[in-house]
Amino acid sequence: RGVRLSVAQRRCSDDGCGKTDVGGGKCTSHGGGKRCAEPACDSGARKGGKCISHGGGARCGEAECDKGAADADSAKCVSHGGGRRCDETECDRPRRKGKKCGVHSGINVKQLCNEGTCTKKAIGEDGKCKAHGGRRRCAVAQCPNVATSAKRGTCAKHAPLKTCDYVGDGDGEASCDRPATARGKCDAHGGGRARKICVEQGCETRVVSGEKCTAHGGGGGCGMEGCSNLDA
């Protein structure tokens, strides 16, 4: 007759897994215990019959926050200070590995801000976080401007221009290399706002308002009695 193990002694039957058996010989990660009541969700159920993502378990006590509470003691989510924090001096980040946060455990290799005791991540080459003036600089040599795109790493001045994606109509018209203004196309190929032309015969001037250009009476007139000038 085998020895009956307590709940705390039972372990998951999956190879290499030492987590507690919560039902069916498996831990929650490997399918043990009750599952979330939401259709097509295979996550472990918490209080209320649902997983944390679908509203199960204890929720954060902060106003208007619906995230799951990281621990019962604080009744708050990780973003609002719940859960265990890094044990490094003056570091309030949540633990990621062992007793350390992602930065102090080596998971995140980015350096910290060099401003006093600040524990935020440094941005760019000046070693400061965003709050202390750190900015990513343009990747072009000797350009002091701030990078406007983290993906390209360039400022607005050195950002590569997107050209019109018109590829020709197959009847000898070449592809277009003008700058794209909207929807991937230049003004001539439908990228910009459609230009409305004056209805007067032979006139190709742009309409100001109504159906005609300024020269042919379009636009608003002056509101003063007896004045025929256009509204400025």
C-alpha cells in the first residue's frame, strides 16, 4: 500500500516540472485543475471560475483599474505597486528573476539613468532617462537633432522620404518617384486632397468655395453694404 501524499507534497507528473499538482496529476501550467469558463480559453481558473485575463481572481483595489491583484496582501496589480519588489536599495521595480527586477538580474541589459539615485532606464547616449532630459539623437553623423522615429533612428530632417507607389499603367507610363503625400501616393495620383476646378469654361484654377474660383466670383463677399470686395 502506497504512502498517501498531502496536497503540498504532490507534484506535477510532467517531466522536469516540480510545481504542485492542482488536480489530474498536473500543475496549472500543464493543464491541471479547473480551467477558465470562457469559450476557447485553456488558462487555469481562479476565483469566480475564470482566469485572471477574463476577470477571475482578486482584482486591483485602485479606482478604475480592472487588472488582477498581484498578491493578497496589497490587493494591487503590479503597475500600482502590488507584488514583490526588487531587493536592490531604492529600486521599486517588480521582481523578474530571483529577488531582482529585470534590470538588476541581467534580463534587461539597458543601463540606468546616471542622475543621482534614479532607477529608470537611460535613453540615448547621454545616459539619462526621459524624465531627466534623455533623448535619442539622430543616427546621422554630427546631427544634434532628436530622433523622431525609434525604428529608423533619424530626425525628421534626415528621415527617408516615402515616394509614390504608383507603378504605371502598362502603356508606357513610368512609375512615379514623387513624394507621397497621403495613402501612399502623390497629389497627382490621388494621394492629396482632391482639387476642385472652377466650372467656368477653359478655367483650371482651384475653387475657393462654391463652384468658381476667385476670379470668376467664387469665395465669400464682404458683409459691408455696398462693398463688392471678397471677404478677407
